Amino acid sequence: PAGLTAQAEVFPERPGFGQTVVVTGSIFFESEPASGANVEILLPSKEVVLVFADGLGEFQTTFPAPTQEGTYPITVTVNYKGETALIARAITVAS
């Protein structure tokens, strides 16, 4: 997207069973914070969490890591002013 830039990070990337995982990110539109941008986060449970970017263009949510070993995708979709950005991350759960 021309004017939309977004980034997202997941911490920790290698959580233990049920450990809290934090998804954070920032969104800018034409180099300015994209305040109020719509952020959909698809969690490993297939649940979709909807959050909005704050006045600094930042967002955050938490979720419990799955209780089975494996690598799980996390997809972040950002929508702002008719533009969309897609960010793919993953966590690997191990005992």
C-alpha cells in the first residue's frame, strides 16, 4: 500500500503452554500515526480480536498460548482509509 505502513511483533515467539503472548504493533499513514486504524488479529484459536490503533498509531492485545506443541500462525490485518496491510507472524509452543 502506498501510504499505509504497519508492523507487528509477537512476544514471546516460543511461549510455554498457556503462557501469555503479547501482540504489539504500530501503524502509520503517509508517515503520520494512523490513529483509529482498524486492526483484526487472527489468533491460533481461530478467534478474531478487533482492536484500534491509539493516538500514536500503536495497538496491543494478549492471548494465552495453545496448550499443545506446534507452530501457530498469527495474522494481523490493518485497515485504514481504504488501504489494507497484512502481517504474518507465528509462535512455536513447546513444553
